[in-house]
Amino acid sequence: MTVMLDKLAAQESRRVLGDTELTERAERLSAQFFDGRARPASVRWVTNQNTRWGSCTPAEGSIRLSHRLQGMPEYVIDYVLCHELAHLLVPGHGADFWRLLDAYPRTERARGYLEGVVAAARLPHVPGARGE
Ligand SMILES: [Zn+2]
């Protein structure tokens, strides 16, 4: 019975991409936007990353995404993947880096979304409508 209920719960919750699917997705994005020059060897979710959305180790081609991105729109996850893919080619956030990332058409929109998430998290509780 527990197994059955777990299965039902799993069907209802929003599907989260597995690490293999994430890696395939990153490969596809690299082909689409970076002429396949960024070569991700592995992409995986991590839960120990609370101040960054993603990180990478260029020497290994490994990319890590914060689990906090799970459940966010796909274009936001794709943006973070593209951001880390671009870092496999260009370290730092100089003009070269952003020029490369311009290839992903929803960069500005995704950055706005993530800035909104951060801003909302920092908001104090909004007082009641009566203004107490
Ligand atoms: Zn970066």
C-alpha cells in the first residue's frame, strides 16, 4: 500500500530531470548555441549550493546545478546550463563571456526571473492590508 501511494505521489509531483537527462540537455544546448564547443562531461544536481545557482569545473567538464532550480521554468534551468557551459569556454564574467551567452535568446528574461526570486526571498513579511 505504501508503495502504491508513493507511486501516486510521484506521478503528481512535478517531474525533475535526472542527472543523465540533464547532461543530455546540456549537450543539446551546447550544440544549439555554442556550436558544440562546450563539452559537458557530467551535469548533476547538488543540494549544498545555496548562494549560487550553478558552478562548474572546466578541467573536468563537470557542471553542478543547485537543487533550488528544480521546479523553475525550463528556460531558467536552460539559462543556468548555458551560463555554466559558457564558463567551460570562458572563465569569469567579462565582455567575452556575456557576448558568448548572448547566443541564448532568453538570457535577460532568465536573469530577471532569478533576480526576482532572490529579491522575494529577502522581502520582509508584508504587513496586512490594514497597515498594522
Ligand atoms: Zn558565472
